[in-house]
Amino acid sequence: MGFVTIRDVAQKAGVSIATVSQILHGKGRFSKKTKKLVMNTVDALGYIPDSRAQAIRMSDSKMVGLLVPDLRNRYFADLVSSMENILYEEGFNTLIGTSAENVERQDSFITNILGQRFDGLIIIPQGVESAGLKALVKRNIPTVFVDRRVPGMDTIPYVVSDPRPGLVEAMRALYADGHRKIAYLAHPSLKSFSLNERAEAFKKLSPQFFGKSGSLILSSDGKSGSLEMGLNRIEEFGATALIFGYSPDAISCLGIFHDRGIKIGPCMSLISFDDIDVFNLMTPKISIISQQAEKMGRRGVEMLLEMIRNGVSGLGAMMSIPTIFIHRESVGPAPASGSHH
């Protein structure tokens, strides 16, 4: 038989998990009838709320699942690596899976986890309330979202980055360098809450620096044809600076700029979200808006361990880490004529 959980007690008694938890810890104001009902249910189901049961539960698996969209994306690889290291230091092993930015693959990984004994899950989710994610909530497995959140799933705690501080710093630097026309390349096809939030933040903040007609937002699906068309539009618009919301798009476009003879820095200033090593190794080094991934990963792990140790989930805590702008060689003064070549 599996362990009786606090959720089992709550369901049987017809009350919330918080009610059971508070009554067991002698907190909150409840009628004698409710207290008696909860305590009788605890006895009937054989629920053991003391530290021995917790110790048994924790020593049972010491396994945490980590699910990321794409390990080939250096940003996610670095984020997972830092989380895995912290979990290892805390005595947990990890099973790492990738969703390939696909809801079916994400849910398949979750279904697999549900069939085994795992202490908890850290997920960089796809942007919808999927069947797999709903099953996790139902089973009360400690789960934390990192880097992205899913609208409508507010009981799952999450740690995300706030794109606004980094964007404001980046645009202030571009304006100070004489840029008056700026473009932003979004990637809405991924349906990522975080990516869409970045584009929205740019839309709201850019008029402060560049007026209503000085900024352009374009969308790409990451394929070369779509990126080529986007860059054509940017050139027609006369933008002298470009911000990428999704780092793989930035990497793809660097090759296109090279082929077109457009020099990054002198002819086109370039900034990308995501603090990945490769941007610091390129010539010129690419300016970034950093999500402070290590900080975000550490906080996500701390949240999960807290849930595992306390045997409580569904707290719905949230944390937002401010992004920071890191100025490098890819941002230079605006070309005098507004020409790219």
C-alpha cells in the first residue's frame, strides 16, 4: 500500500488540505465538529503526520524529475546543470527529460514520472494547462515551475524572471548611443508565457524611449525563411538596433547578418535575452539581458525542497527575479546615416 497523504485525509473528510494541516498543527479556528471529523479521518486512514513518516517518505526515493524544453539550448542546459548540482548537494538524484517544446512529449514524461516513486518535479513548462500538468496537481506531487509559468495553474509555485528591468536598461543604453529606431524579434509560436511577456514588456516600454513610431515588433518561427523576411522588414524600417526575445533566433541571425555584410556593432547594434556562454565567446561579444538563471534555478530548488520536507504542495508561491542588462561590444553608437552597411 502507498503512503496515506494529507490530501487523502482532506478528500475523505471533505475539507481542504490547509484545514487538515492547520488542525494537525493546532493552528486556525475550527469548530469542534470539524476538528473531530479530521482527527477521526486521520485515525481511520492511518495517516502518520509526524517526522518519522516524513523521513520514510523522503528516504524512499530521493529522486527529482527535471523537465526542460531543449538541452541543446545552452540557456536551458546551464539552468538544469545548476539545479542538478544543488539537488545533488542535498542528497537527491535527478532524472532529466526534454519536451522539445512539445506538450505531448512533456505530458509523456510526466505520465512516466507518475508511474514511479519521485519526491518532486521541477518543470520548465509548455504554455498551456495540459492533461499531464493537471494530473500532477491531482496527485499532489510537489512541483515547481521555473523560467516559465502556466496561466490558470496558480496552485503550482513558480520562479520566473521579470523582463522589464533589463529591457529598460538596454533601451536606455541604446538611446544614449544615439539609436532612434529599434526593432524587437518575438517568437510567439512557442506559446511560452515568458517569451510573450517579454514582447509585451517591449511593446509597453519602448515608446518611452523611441516614441510611438520608433519601434517595430516582428514575429519569427525560427526558420531561416521567416528570419530572412524579418530582417528585410527591419532594414526597410531603418532600425539601427535589434533585440531578440529568444536566443536561438539571435544565433541564427548572426549568420544572416554576416552573409549580408552587416557588421554587428558598427552597423547594427544587437542585444539578446539569455545569458549563454557562446555570446561571450563571439566576436564581437553579444550584449545580453540576463535572467540570472543560476539565481532562478537555486530559488526553484529551494522551493521544491521546502515542499518535499513539509509534505505540503499547492501553496502557489511565486517569485520574480529581475533581469539585468550586460553591455558588450555588439552595442555601439548608431550609424550616422541610419544605414546598415
